[in-house]
Amino acid sequence: MRFHNNQMLRLKEEAEMWMAERMGGWQSDVKPKEKRGVRMNFTSLLMTCLLFGSSVSWSFKRGAVDHTHHVRRCSVKMPSSCDVKNYEHWYKVGNSCVMYFNESLNFTDAEFRCRNAAPGGHLVSVHSSQANNDLNCIVLKYNKKSPRIWLGGFEFFTSRKWIWIDDSNWDFQAWVPGEPNNHFNKEDCLEMNWKENGKWNDDWCPKKKNFVCSFTN
Ligand SMILES: [Ca+2]
Ligand SMILES: [Ca+2]
């Protein structure tokens, strides 16, 4: 069966609404040609997620459509450019200039990459909901498909206290519900965009992820 563009868009929207209603906020970005999937009941969707694991289940995860909303909103209002000479391609977020790095490094290597990238550079710290949103806009602009990144937060030994590696105050947080869970007693570093769009998780520091650097002048 073939559909015109408008019909396909309608179908897509209906499919998303269908998913949103039935999955309690979980949404899907199923494509119209995959509309057969829309008729799957919740159980079979759950089975699909369980069978194929987290990477394949991304499209069924909470936040998958939120990415679209974010990108749409971000395209209207991306953060402005950094106003520091030679760093105009970086973005202004809060009081800092930030840049996305499409390099997969462990937490420590990412931090040292940031220190080399700009004077006073560190993995980014986040101090407000607005800054968190702006940061996520930048991440989604550069890598919507794989948005997990290191932020510059880590647990101070086993204190359950979190600190920013740029030594700024820990005055804002946006954890995924249930996080930080210190899984296997080995998660001490802070990532964004695992499971929920824009939300934070503690993860194993040796894992390699892309990251965002920042500096404040
Ligand atoms: Ca920990
Ligand atoms: Ca965790």
C-alpha cells in the first residue's frame, strides 16, 4: 500500500500518539512503513525490547520522540556562539563556552582532551535546567543517533557525594529516576542521555563515550 506524504505524516503522528497512550509516556518514532509495528501490543513490544537489547530498543525508549521535539525546539533557538576569540564555533551555555567532541574516550582521557582543547578547559559542568537543555540541544545537533556523553561529574570516592571536575559547585542535578545506582559498585562517572533524554546516569568511568568540554573566561 502506498501513501502520500501527508498521509504518511498523519500515520506517523497517530502511531506516536498510540504508543504514547499505551506506554504511559513511552513513545516511538516508528516510520510509517513500519506501521505494522503499531499494531503490536505492549507485551510484544516489551518482548522485542528484551530480546534485542537496549541498543535496538532505542526507538521504543522513553525520550525517542522527545529527541525530535528537542531538535525542533533547538533549531528555533540553539545556544548562541561563544564570544571568545578563536572559540566562536563553541557555544555559550550558562557562563561558559562549550563544545561537543565526537571522540570516544574514557572519562579521564576525555577530561585531559578538554584541558588541551581550551585554556581552563574541563569536561562540562551543568548548573541549571536551562543550561542542561542547551547542552542537550548541542549534543542532539551533532549526534542525535548516539547522544550519550560524559559530563564532568564524578563521585568523590565512595562518599555518594558528587563533584564537578572543574571545581564548580554541585548546585543542580537531573538524574534518571533510580540513578545514581552505582551498578556493580563500579559506577563513579556522570553521563547524560542514557535511557532518558537530557537526564543523567552514573556509569563506569573506563567506558568510552563522546563528551562535551567547557571553559569559563
Ligand atoms: Ca559510585
Ligand atoms: Ca547507573
